[in-house]
Amino acid sequence: MGVEVKMEKGWVVGGGVVGLSVARELALRGVEVGLLEAGRIGGGASGAATGLLARPPVGRSAWMELRRSSWEIYPGFLAALAKEGGEAVPMLRCGALHLHREPPTNPGKLLGRWLDGGHRARWVGPAEIRKVICGYVGDAELALEVEEEGFVDPRSLLSALKAACLALGVAIEEDCGEVRFEAARGGGTTLRVGERRAEGIGNGTVAVVAAGWQSAMATVGLPPARLPLAPVQGEAIALSIPSPPLRIIRFEDDAGIGWQLAPTPDGTTWFGSIVSAEGTHGGRSEEGLDKLLRAARCLLPDVSRSDVVRHWAGVRPKAMRRGGPLLCRWPTLTGLWIATGHYRSGIICAPQSARLLVGAILDGEEVPASFDWDAGTRGG
């Protein structure tokens, strides 16, 4: 346990699920918090999300532990949001099928990782795959059936987080335009909002960069180097047709791109890419829609454009070193912290990430070394 720090003011840059969760956690600890969002709440990585809460298998890394512990606290997290802000977020619990075109090298070992983590899981063959996915035209020979995963609607989650933050006194500013940090004399930092406003960081004031991929833009030019982040485009669609009964389905296509299908509480089916191309435009595209529909036809052969009721996209921040997201102090500047790089796991990891980071900021608690800036260079 470290030394408790008295914090008078906290700034959070970024209005996605991670940024809102950090702002809420700071406010719960009695810190006066201002949240700055260059655009609209949820307009970044959270806009690419399909809201899947994947319960991870057992693992020894801090990254796996972060995902596991986040899964365990999620129902309580949602209940707390409803109590604080008055908005409930339904969490759908359902099973999942992980389709494999070829059997893994050691299926027993892979299954054991899930069983050791408390999952109920088993391997199923082509006949059972087609029993679950009527009309399946893919070539999967094997599937891992996992009994419990989950889903939340990111739009409902963002709305509930915003309501909770406001109820706790967080001052939220949207459409701020450019928000950036500059190094100041003496190792401090200046937070600039547009061209006419500046806030000093340090001496009782802290700032957390939690703006997804835009975190790299907001900190350009700060020593010692650019944030180790890469932008990854994500797109998804909602279909007006029922999904296979209470199953999340994951598979890879011929190009090695991962896809996932999810049932939702409102009866629609959501379908999106797990791994997509690098890119920063963050917008929907006709090419992206065509790719989504082609991939979806592996599971739902009759799907067409007329079934699409919503199409959305965003840019995910991928940390470009081993170990998981960036949850750490800026290495050379006083009062500046980082919470980004969750890639595809920002929705599920947000509450526990916020707890870890705020514990480090206010109590001096240690965050796992693998979440540090230079974890990859240390082999973490």
C-alpha cells in the first residue's frame, strides 16, 4: 500500500466508457472532476462496440486477471449505476459458440483452461453446430460451447454512466474541440482546451488521458515519446432477424478476420468484426457494410441489406506492446495519467480499470507492471 494523496481537482479527457468510469470513480472518492470530450459522449471507441462481455478462461497474466475480475464485478457495477443515476442497464447472460474451422492442436488443454476458470464448457461437432445455427453454411468442424457470457447495449451503458457521473457532481463538457496537453516548466503539464483556455496540472490537480485512439493525438509532442497506440477500425450492424437462441457466436473467415454475432434483449441480432483493418477515419463505409453482410451469411445465409436496421463504426485503441492496456502514470510529467489501449475489451474492463487507476492516483497503490508504458521493453 502506498501513501494517500490529497487531490483537489481531477480532469478526465475522453467521454467513452473508460473515461466516464474513471471520472465516476474519482467522484466517488470525493474529488472534484471535470470531464472533457472533444465531440459527443461515446463517439470514439465505444461507438465501435457490440457490448459483448466475454468471460475469459483461466490465465496467469495481469491482463487476464483484469478481464476476469471485471466480469465478476459487472452486475454490481451496473446495479450501482442504476442507484446513482437512475438508469438501468439490462445485462443479458447467454451461452457462446467459438467456431473452429480446424481442430486446435491440443483441444483438451484448451478446454481445460475454460474448465479451470469455473466455466461449464465442452466441444461439439458439426451436427450440434447445425442444430444451434439452422442453415449454417460455414465449414467449422468443431466448436467450443461455453455456457455463460454476457451482453450490454453500449448506448444504454454510456447513458447510465453519464447520468451517474452527473449525479455525483462531475462537470461534463462535450463538443470541446481540440483538447491537448503541453509540457510545462518544472516537469508539469498544461491542459489546453481549444485556443483560449488552459488548465495547470500538478500541485493537487491530476489529469487522466482516456480518449481512446485520440489519446495519442492529445499528447503529441510530450516527452519521452508518442503513446504506443495504433488505431483499429471497427464496424457492426444490427439485423431485424432473430439470432440463434441465446448464443454469442464467434468465428474467423478465410482471411483470418474474426467476427461475432450476438442476440440482444430487444430481439435484434448484432453482428460485427472482432479484428479489422487499421485506420483512423472511424466512419461507416459501403465496403465495410458489404464485408459485414458477406461474413454474416456464413451464419445467416438469407440476410440482405433490407435486414439492416442500424450500421455503426468507430476506432479502437490498440496498445502496441505486450501486456494489455495502458493504465499508468505518464513517465516524465507530474500529474498526468493514462487509461487507454483496451482494444476490444474497453466495455468489460472499464470498471476494474477505473478502480485500479484511481487507487494508484489517490492511494499510491500499485498497478500491475504489465500495464505500464514500457512493459513490452521489460518483457512484461
